[in-house]
Amino acid sequence: MSGDEAVPLIRLRGVTKTYGEGAIAFQALKGIDLDITAGEFVAIMGPSGSGKSTAMNLLGCLDTPSAGEYLFDGIHVERLGRDPRARLRRRHLGFVFQGFNLLARTSALENVELPLLYRGDAKAARHEAARAALAQVGLTGWEGHTPAELSGGQQQRVAIARAIVTRPTVLLADEPTGNLDSARSMEIMELLKALNEDHGITVLMVTHEPDMAAFAARIVHFRDGLIERDEWLRRPAPAEATTC
């Protein structure tokens, strides 16, 4: 391999996903190939039933392919059992959902701490990391507020802080602006863009809104279980040659 050839962080080869058996079998993915390099911001689009959500579940290690290969940083995810797959998910992936999924009677700080609590981190370390993550999303001073005391945009910021508190390699966002008005949607997209550009987090986002997808550098279009089109909006600058 040449020195200037980037090795994909994520590589799918011939990936299929079939639900059910026999006459009721439904093939949600029909053999897709996809490479994603570390540091990319990729939007995934497609009509209902196109396979985009199934692909996102596979990429997030929430499901496994029926056939084909899924390599994450060189690891064959399709060969992993449930527990090793869960460890990979906890160590490398953060998730943001349309519905925020915050605990209602729990403070912003405590919501953000949850992944660290599950991981077994000490209380002082959890507090410090959660405060830092909330500051990173612009919520310093809101640590003690419950979701009911926060706007929709602020709730999604808490959800993003919870997703990044473990310092994930990849942030997977499923319709992250679906429950927000236009102004709050733009704020959230600017935040995701900053996390990608300033902190190097790879962002994979499912969206049906073209104006939200325009924040990404690349859009992968799904249709009928296949990748219909892979569109670059802004290609990364070529790596400069270095001398030893």
C-alpha cells in the first residue's frame, strides 16, 4: 500500500441483511460496499425502506450482517460475539437519537455521566468528564437542570454531550434535528460540524432533510437496499508530501 493511501476506518464489503426466512424473508440490504475514512462527516439519505436505518444499525454494532464483511479499524465486526461487540461499541461509538432519550427526573450532569457510570468510572472522574462535555456543547451553568427545564435544542445538546463524554471515535446521529425547529436544527448541525472539524470525530448521520445533509462533506444515498449514489460535496484536501 502506498504511503499516501488512507486506510478506511470503516469498510463494508458485500454486506447483506435479511430479516425472516422463507416466503416472508425480507432483504433490507442487498450487498453494499462502503469505505469511510477517519475524520469524515457523512450523511446517509434515502426514502423509507431504502436500507439506511439498517445500515446505521450495522455500523453502530447494534446488529450484525447476514453476509459480507464489516471491518472497524481492521477488526472484523461480523465475527465478534455479543460481548466483544458491546465493548467495541462502548469504547469507540457515541449515539445521538431524534428523541433525545434523556432520563426525565435526572439532571443534565447525571444524564451525561451515565455511559461512564456503566463503564465503572470513579465518581470524581465522571463529574469532571461530564462537566467538560457539557462545556464542549455550550451548556456550562446548566448542569443541574432536568430535561423539563431545558429547551429542545438544549436537550439535544445534553444528548450530544452524553454521546461524546467517552471520547468516541465515531458519532452516529439518527435524525438528530427531527424534533427541532429550524433555528435549533441549525445550531445542532453547527455543533456536529465543529465536533467533526475541530475535534476530529467521525460523524455518520441519517437524515431526510437536504439542508441538514448539506453540512456533511459527503452524502451516501440508499435506495432499495443498495447504495444508489455516493456524492462528495467537499472533497478533503490531498495530503501534502512529507520528507523524512
